[in-house]
Amino acid sequence: MRDDILNKPGPLTEEEWEIMRRHPDIGADMIAQHSALADVAPLVRHHHERWDGSGYPAGLKGDVIPFGSRILSVADSFDTITGARLYRRSAMTPIEGVEDISRRANQWYDPNVVDALRELHGLNPMEVQDRPEVPRRITALRVLRTNAGFSSLIAAIGVSSLGDPLTQVAALIWIFYKTHDPRLVALAFIVQAVATILVTGALGGLADRIPRRRLVVSLELARAAVLIATPFLIGPAWYLIIPILFVVSCINAVVQPAKQAAIPSLVPSGQVGKANAIVSATTMLAGAIGFGLAAAFLTRFQDPIDSRWLFIGDAVTFVLAAGIVLGIPNLGGGAVATKVSGAMRRSWSLIEARPYLVLSTLAAFLIPMSFPALFSLAYAISTDGSQAYSTLELVSSVGVFVGAVVVSRLGVIGSLRTVGAGLLLTGAFSLAIASTNQFWIVLIALLVASVGNPIYSVASQTALVEAADSSTRGSVMATRFGLAQTAGIIGLAVGGLITKFASPGYTYGVLGVGLVILALYAIAAGRSTVNPLHGAAYEEAALQQAKT
């Protein structure tokens, strides 16, 4: 700001006022150039907004104004009226300044911020009608406590995730027991992936068109019915397990995106990222417990024939999950104008969603390359390969759970920068794995690399669900799910080939370099879209709407 305007003793001309009104934008743009201060830039940009909407530069009103900007507004005014200025003969005393600002509470200033200033000077709070709520930092526990519908959804997701490993273990054991052919075991994985790809491509809009509660409950019960019949069907004809897995995976390809798309209808917009992190942690923890239950069952009943009764256990979890979801009043959906097909086209039409779709697809290609490499690496770095592999898988699961907890504590989740941070963590420590044959170094590097996985995936999912509206969220989630499955199959195959013809270390090197490149792009292209002080959504779209 020019000194001749800032220190002018008389009133400003209209032209000078126009220059004055640009200084918040100029200051914010300068601050935004420094990555360590970028999150503060929105607070500077809007510190001259007024509570009644008469401020500048955007004319924001009420709680649309970032909370930090409201604090800066009061602090800036107090400093101005109590400090010496060339254009004013005398300054107010601190108490006079507080009283002057108090007279403009609920007009220029947030009354809660004004009361904080009054408290600092020993004055009683004002009597204000319809006092706004003071924003508080959002925690995972607060998300669960204040959103009963989301808590019920988490319970349903946890219960169904508990049962998923039961079917997975039972199916693979049954196929190998009957055929002793590992190719048919691999076919079971391929069939499940193909089912997901076909359904998300052709029927991705189901989660938007049909009310999600009805859709999820009916499909969970249908899945349970299929699994209850499974032990009796595969006894005389083992090969029926293949089409059964196909049907179950088709159902999952609708149910999982529907549950993900339902989250924004159950929590406020500023809590979506925290909610997604809770879902990730719950899914990982419940899945680990499910594998433990399967192992305990097989230890007690060692005859492979008995493994088929695990399907019944999984069916019970789906019935319980359906009952829980039935108690949730609304999960969204029911957009009758949305077509069942064309989910990918609708998703790609959302410009804000494109970078996240591309990044999540490329990451879904690179990360599965590690699956065959990790198995081969375990035998390369240890004399007891099977024990080493089990340990590495356990450590990887712990890392994923820790990552889900870490991302839930971040102030900014649904942003390219957070996506980039997760990818960089996974990529850098994948390169560390590639550079050593020491078991303990690999163990530690794998733990840290696994932490980055949920950070990037939760951030990407949050950004995508926030970019969509209520009529397209199911389509976007289905598209993401289908693209990830497609890329994952290709990545798995490529990883197997590189591991076979080169080495597991080389595979980790390739995926590490790829993830670091993606991370650098995401970090460079990203910018904060969430108010860092209290986690409320803070997007350009909201600002544009507030201006009008």
C-alpha cells in the first residue's frame, strides 16, 4: 500500500478507496507464495469483511467469513483506533476502543470475537440475540458424538468389514482344496476385480438414482442370502464358487460407493475429511480382526471342508449391517433424473474432480506393483520367508491404520497438497525399501510407507466427494472405485513381471519413483480449500455463492 494513501491526513478519494480495497488481495497473494504461510492467505484476504456483508473484497457475510479473518478484523480495528495515526489527532484509550468496537458487534464484527476482546480488558460479555456458535477444532471423536447417523453408518461398515475376510479366506481355501491349482485361486481374484469394473462402468449411477438406504439394505440382504446358500451349493459343485464370488463382488461394487457417497449427507461439510478418515481406520481395523477370526476358526476346525461355514459368518455380518443401516433416516440418493449408466462421463465433467481421478488412478496402478514384490522380497531378505512375509504384512496393516489416524488429525484433508504428502511419504520410503536387503530397515521403511497410503487415499476421496453434488456423488465414487480396480489389476501384473525378470527391489524402485513424481505434481498444483483454524469448508465455490 502506498504511503501517501496509508498516511493521508484527509479523507480518501474514490480512486484511493479502490486502491485501498485491493490491499487484502495483494497481501494474501504475497503470503500465498510461501508454502509455510499459504494456509493463512485466506485469513488475510478477508480480514476486512464485515459481519453484515458490507465489507470487502468479496462482501462475505456472517459465518461464511473465515473465523481467523474475524479475529484479524477486530484486532486490526482495535490497533487502528487506539494507536497514533497522522490522519487522527488523538487515539482512544483501550477501554474506549473496546466500547467503540462493541457498538458495532453483530454489524461489522462477530460478537463472539468482540466478547473475547472485552474479556481481555475485564469487561462483561454483551447481551446478543441469536449469538453465532463459536467454531471449534474438529476431532474424530466429535464427529462421532455429534452425528448419530454417521456413527450408525460406521458401525455398519465395521460389522460388514469384519465379515469380508471370512468369505475371502473361505473361498481361496475351498478352491485350492478342491483343485490344488494356484491358477484357479488367481482366477478368483480376477473374477472379483472384473465384476467391480463391469458394474461401476455400467451401473455406476445406481447409488445416485435409487435412495441409498433402500439400496444398501436390499443389497446387503441379497448378499447375505447368497452367502447362506453358498456352503450347500459348493459342496457338490466346487466351481460354483467362481460365479458366487462374481455376484458378491457385483453387489459390493454398488454398496461400497453408495456408503462413501452417503457420508456428506450425514456430517457437516467441514467434517467430511475426518469422517472419511474414520471410515478408513474402521475398515482396516475390522478387516484385521476378521482375518484373526478366520485364523482362529481354521485353527479350531482344521478340516478344509469346514472352511465353507465361514460364508455363514459373513452372511450374519451383512444381515446385522443391513439392520443398522435401516435405522438411519436418510443416506441421500433418489435423484431420479440421474441415469444409471454414464457415471464416468458425469464424473469427468466435474473439472475439480479430474486431477484427483487421474492421481488416484495412477497411484492405484503403482501401489499394487508392490504386492508380488513384497512376497518375493520376504524370501530374499530372510531365511524364513513365510514368517518374514507375515511380519511384513502385519507391519503394513499397522502402518495403514496409523496413517488413517494421522490423516484424521490434519486440518486440511481434501486438498492436492495432502494427496501429495501421502504419495511422497509412500514413494520416498518405497525407494528406501529398494535400496537395502536388511530386514529391519525394510520393516521400518514399509511401516512408514504404509502410513502414506491412507493419507493420499482419504484426501483424494474427500476432495472427490466434495467436488460432486448430491446427485452425482454416487457416480463419482463408483468411477473412482472402478478406475482403481482396473489400474490395480494392471499394476499387479506389471509388478509381477518386473519382479520376475528383474528383482523385487527394482519393482519398489519403479513404483517409488512414480509415486514421488505424482507427489511433486500434486504438491505444486495444490492449494488449501479448508479454513485451517477450525476445519470448516472454505472453497472458491462457497465464496462465489456468498458474493451473490
